Amino acid sequence: MSTELVPVKPGQSQGELTQLVSFTLSREEYGVEVLKVREIIRMAGITHMPNTPQYVEGIINLRGKVIPVISMRKRFGMPEQENNARTRIIIMDLEGELMGFIVDAVSEVIRISAGEIQPPPSAATGGGEQECIAGVVNRAERLLVLLDLDRMFSHEEKQLFS
């Protein structure tokens, strides 16, 4: 039985490199597939929308396209923090829809091999939004939590954004 949570695609070997964009929330480091990231922008004027889930900050206009913006801190139940010069919005493609995610800072693009990705501890995947944790990477004495944002929202929540 394989302990690898991130599936190896046909033709992909254990040693094949995957690129991740890493970002921080609080003092924790997270990573998402670089292919999901469309762009990274500085904080923009967000228009707040009534009657939306508490983690939805609002919407932005990005070159004529209206994009919903999610607070990753609120989504993960972390305390709120003032935005600063390092705060960014990562624009990502989630199943064909563009969405913005507010993070404390974007760190770097890193390359890892598929063999470096370990499954998250079962206690960390108790359901809900934790299902979006795809794995954990041990990088030079720091843990990077690998996210699969396509699994972050329920079907009903996805309907709110489309």
C-alpha cells in the first residue's frame, strides 16, 4: 500500500520535480501548485459584498474581470491581522474559475520531488476544509503544508462563487 497522498500521474516518477508557490499565514508555511497560480498582486481595493460567508472578503476588478477574494486566515480559523506591505492576493484557477486568496506573504517558488511529499497525519484531516491538505513536505527543518485548493470548498460554496 502506498503512503503517498499526492497521486503520481501516469508517466511521472517518484523523482519528478513539482513546482510550488510557497506563502505564509501567521508563522506557518503553505504551498500550492505553481500551475494553479495565475498571478500574484499587491493588496487592492476590495468591494465588500453583503450576505457572503465570513471568509469572503469581497470582490476585486482585475483588468475588467470580477474576482471573489477569500481571506485564507479566516478560512482556516486564524486570528485576523492588519494587512501590511508584504500582504498579497494570489490569483488562482480553481476548476476553471479565477479566485483571489489573501495571504500574509508570498515566499518563493520551490521545486520538490514527488517522493518528498508525505501524507498529512490522520488527525489533521478530520474533514471540512482540512480535506484540502494534500500533504506535508519537510524542507530544511521547516514543514510546508501542501494544499489542494480545488478541495477547499464544498459544492454549495463553489456555487456561490460562480
